[in-house]
Amino acid sequence: MVTPRQDPASLVRTWPEALTWRRTVAGRVVFTNGVFDLLHPGHVDLLRGARAAGDALVVGINSDDSVSRLKGPQRPVRPAAERAYVLAALAVVDCVVVFEQDTPLDLVRYLEPDVIVKGGDYSPATIVGAAEVSARGGSVLVIPLTPGQSTTAIIEKLRGS
């Protein structure tokens, strides 16, 4: 029998709500971040790997304005509220927080996770917030990319490119 989880909307938290949640978590809190515009198997693999690295997983997602600055005016495809809700519905995700900045550095400093995780297109030296997590005794983890999985490729395919 499957036990229903709480409403995904309740796992999408403001920064202060996320900090309060973080202070109640027993064990290691893992942090990852991204746009998560069109959820695909590569995202699922990243999130599963991140969650396996600790006791709770918080996912930071770029705000719509941040995505547009980073990816161009045609992005995001879906607004932050929808992206956050879909992520929060996944069993491996315990908390979702939207950040307005172009990087999650301020959010990492604010939440002080024990582990920071990114996909294989990063190295520990290029992960924003890795130095801060390491300096507090935390760890940095790079999850290998899932071959053939890319939001940009999905969008290009949908556009017929």
C-alpha cells in the first residue's frame, strides 16, 4: 500500500520557511539546484543520487527572471511555481526553494547544507557554493550525466530543429 505524501505545495517554501525546516531536519541535508524546466530522466537521476547522499534533499530552482537572464527570453518554458510544484511531488524531494539570483550562492550560505550536488557537467571546483559547504566540513558530490538527456535538446526537438 502506498502512503500518500503531504501536498506538494506545502514543500515549496520561502527562504525563511526553508531555514526553519532545515533546522528541524535530523541528519545530513543535501542541496542541489537548477532550472528544472522540463523534467526528464537526467533530472530524476540527479535528484535520486542527491537524495541518496543524505537524509533530506532541498532543491533550489532559478526564478523565471533568473532563467531568462541565463537561458534567453524564450525560457523558462514553465513558470517557477509549476516547476517547484512538480519537483515537490517527487518522493526524493523534501523541500523546494526559488531563488532570484543567477547563482544559488546566497541560498547555500543561508541554508548551510551538509552536502552540495550537481550534475557531471560540473566539477567540484566549478560548483557554486562548494567552497562554502566544504569549509564547514560538508561534502561535494558530482553525479554523472545521463546520456542523451537535455532540456535544450527536448525544446529543439519540439520546435522541429
